[in-house]
Amino acid sequence: MENAQLTRQLQKLRSLFQRTAQASSQDLELQAPWGRYLCVLVAGFLEDALTEIYTDFVKNAASEPVASFASSILARIQNPNAQRFLETARSLKPSWADDLEQFLGEKGRKDVIDSIMANRHLIAHGRDSSITVARVNDYLEKCVEVIDFIETQCKRRT
């Protein structure tokens, strides 16, 4: 991951996962709320990543007025499920969406993004979620793979 803001956010997330494991490893009742909290943070990380990476791309690829316009649209993306990731990629370059769709289809990445966002929605609206700290930690690693893939696409510009 090359984006400095996202790298810092990821480091903070990983540190929080470690501290959570240390603080609640023996108490399953404590792990449930931590799982929900971490799920919301990972969802926010995905949302930030989508905006940050594509905003960096348009700032480097387009004139200032076009980049400003595109950045304002990207900043409004909320709760991006896998379909929203594909729509955003397609709006910049259709072949990127095709490649991203294939990548998301491998190793359950699409399902991970959709699950994170679906659980975030449940949690935000006070509904039950069975998400666990361990599952969110696994999901985070798959999310990082997706973010790295998108970053690589934007660097290549092809």
C-alpha cells in the first residue's frame, strides 16, 4: 500500500486487532462488541481507500477542474459494496472494472466486501450481527489485497 493516509489507517487497525486479542482473549462476551466495532472500522477503511486511491489517480491524470469535479463525486461514496467498487472502476476505465471483477471473484473477495458492508449496516442500525474479531481480521487481509490491486491498476493507468 503506497497511500500514506491508508497505510497509517491500516497500521492503527492492525494494532487495535492485536490489543483486542490481548485484552479479551479469554472473555468471549467482550469479543462480540469488539468484533462489531472493528467491522465498522474496516468498513470505514474500505470507504476511505476507494475515495483516496481514485482521487489520487484523477489528480495525477486530469486537469485541475476535472480532477476537482471527480474528487467531489468520489468523496460522496458511502458504504461501498463490491458492486460500487466495480461501478467506480468502470466510470474511470471499463477494462479496470473487468479486471477488478475477476479479481474480486477469486478467493471470496467480493463476498468479504459485501459482508463487511452488510454487517456495518446491521450494526449501525442496532441490529444483531454475528461478526467476530477473528472473521473481521481475516476480512481485513482480503480487503488489503483488493486495495493493493486497485492501487496497482491506477499506477499502470492502462
